[in-house]
Amino acid sequence: MRSFSDYHPIVIAVWFFSVTGVAMFCNHPPLMAIALCGGVLFFGVRNGLSHGRTHLYFGLLFTVLALANPLISHNGKTVLFVLDHNPITLEAVLYGLNSAAMIVGVLYFFRSFSQIMTSEKLLCITGALSPKLSLVLSMALRSVPMFGKQSRKIADSQKAMGLFSEDNIIDDIRGRMRIFSILITWALENGIVTADSMAARGYGTGRRTQMRRASFFAADWLFLGLTLGLVGLCSAAVGAGRLKFEFYPQLRAASPGFLGIAGIFAYAVLVMLPLINETGVKLKWKRLMSEI
């Protein structure tokens, strides 16, 4: 059994987009609660008690989003109280909580996505779809640290020559503008050199091949099949209108029936798949360590 981050990049991307896609395009409250709890648990299992600032930021964001909607939107029939001649309705409060849960839950998932999906994994996915897109993306990712390193080298050279002073605001602005101009010139020249080098090596004259380090194994196919099956069942429930929920002008939910309940359960299992996998990996590791 492998860790979730060790699965094929396509499998990981499909799971993330499935979980966040359902959360973003369906406003059913139980699904939003599952998305929020699942996002927090998944991020917590991966990072432990660290990243306290992330939890604080997302907590403040949830509070602001939940309070902003009833203060801005006054739709709804159930008036709770009147604040400065503006009615605060139950429907607006619940809609704000539901929207905040969706946004924060999706942000938690994308925070985990940025940790798991490294540049190498992203290039593996884009290389399979379009080699040219993969090349452009890899060059862009490479240019970011190069620009930072070259900018520092230019600034150090300017300071060594006595042409850069931070004591005076005018001289500081002029020095930074000069550094920016030199950096842009260097970037254009570097682009021309790169293009000439690629042309000299025969780029574009034949069919381009790709080296793939990641391979599909039985576990990848199983996880991918479970993901597609569960998101398909949840999408069927959403498409059939079994998970339709209206906040305005009053709370109104469609009868879920068997398909709606199955869709909610499928989404819960879908969100918990990596957590179940990580738990299994940890239990197996502890068992192996106890046998030593």
C-alpha cells in the first residue's frame, strides 16, 4: 500500500478536481459540511499541528464570509432581527454559512493540492496532454528562480560599483528602475539564446518523445476507478435534482430519495478516500515496525 502522494499524478489530479468540482457546483448543505470537514482533516493529517497560521487565516476568512452575506443580502422571509433598519434573515445567515463552508473547504483542498502536486507531477500531466505546453510550463517554472537569482546579482553589482543607494528615496527608485531595465534586457537576450540553441538542436523537426517516470499500477487503477465511480454517482444525484437546495425566498430542499442519499454517501466516501489510504499506510507501517 502506497501513500496518497505516491500515486500517479493523473490519479491525484482527478481526485482533487472531482472533490472540488462537486463542492463548487452543488450548494447542498450536507455536501458543503463534508467538503469543509474533509478538507480540514486531510490538511491536518498531512501536516499535523503545524501551519497554525493557515488555520487562523482560513478561520478568519470563514467568519468574514459567513457574516458578510447577511449584512449585505437581506433576502428571505424569516427575519431574525433588524440591524440599523436592515433586516437580518435566517435564509441569508444560512446561505452565508453554506458559502463560507464551500469556499474554505475548497481552499483547504487546493492548499493540499499545492503541497502534493509538485512541478514534476504537473509536467507529467501536461506532457501527456501536450508536449509543447509541458515545455512552455517547464521553461516558465525554471525562469522564476532564475529571475530572482539574476536580480540579486545585478543589485550586488550595482552596489559594488556605487550606483545604488538606499539612503535616498530618489536614488533608491532610480537604482531599482535601472536594475529592472537590466533584468528585462537580460531576459530578452536569454530568450534569443534559448531559441537559437533549440533551433540548432533540431527542435520541431521531428516527433518529440517524452520520458515518463510515473507508471500506472494496479493500485492506481483501483483508486482511479473508485474516484470516477463515486463522483459519477454523486453527479447523477445532482443532475437528477435530488440534491437541489434553495435558500431564497425560503428554505426549500428537494426530496433526496434513495439516489440523493446514495449521492451524499458517495461524496463522503470520495472525500475520505485519501484519509482511509493514509490511515492504512500508517497502520501497516506500525505493524511492520512492531515485527522488527
